[in-house]
Amino acid sequence: MADQRHQAIHHRGREHRAVILVDGNSLFRAASIMQIEIDYEKLLRILVSDRKLMQALFYTGANPGNQKQMAFLRWMRNHGYRVVQKELTQAPDGSRSADLSVEIAIDLLRMAELTETIVLVSQDDQLTYAAETIIRHGVVLELVGLRSLSSERLVNLADRFIDLATIQSLIQRES
């Protein structure tokens, strides 16, 4: 089925376009497990490949008082990413988090109108319904994540799955 969609895309006669959506929290967790720092410029080049990048979005929880994090997000904006951030909230147990699943799901649906391929860097099972919807509308979904953390439902749904462990050396920041 995925091959048929790829062929249909190439027969349209226009340049193949891609949108990249990066769930920052999922990627940070995967990078921590792999014990690497991600080079976000390399990551973007690998994910875009030979396609035309329509937009790259990076979703993350943010602490406005954390100057190091704010500098990182400014860097991301200056290097090709549109940053979608939500302020961290504190749970009763003292942990802090921000759930951006709704924002990612809405953008999955919105971006499906602009592109042939969406590359989703996430392991979040909550995105399954939105992913199913874009696929029904003919958009090719490439899922990127650490296999051991990735939702089985999302992996099976995607037209292509890229295990971060297999591209680790290509996206790792040099010391």
C-alpha cells in the first residue's frame, strides 16, 4: 500500500515535499537512553533527505526561567525549526511536564493538506488516531523513534519506521 502511495505522489509531476514534526520530549528521552546529544541540523538533513522541506516543527515543554533552555529554543528557531512550546506545569508529586499531544495531532492534520509526506519523530500512542486520519487522506507517514520506546500501533501504522538507533552515528553531535 505504501509503495502505491509513493508511486502516485511521483506521478503527480511536482517536487516531493515533506513536513517534519519533532516531539522534543520523546526525542530527549530516546537520546538519553542512547547516551548521545542530538545534532539537530544533521537530524533535519537526514529526515528531509532529497525532498523539499515545507516546514520543521519542534514541540517541547518550556521553563521560561531556564536561560539555557531558552537559548536552545532560540538556536532551534534560527536553524530551521518552528518551535511550539508549552509552559511546564507541576504535578502533585513535584514532577514537571507539558503534554503537547494535542498540538502535534492538530498540526499533523493541518500539515496533511500541504505535503505528500509527514515525518513524525515521536513514540506517543496518543497520536495514533491523527496518524490514521492523514494516512486515509493519502499522506505518507514516516515514523522516527527508538524502537524500544515506540508505540507498536504507530509503528505498524506508519508507511516507514526509522529506528533512531540505526541512524545514531549520523545524528550524534560531535564532542
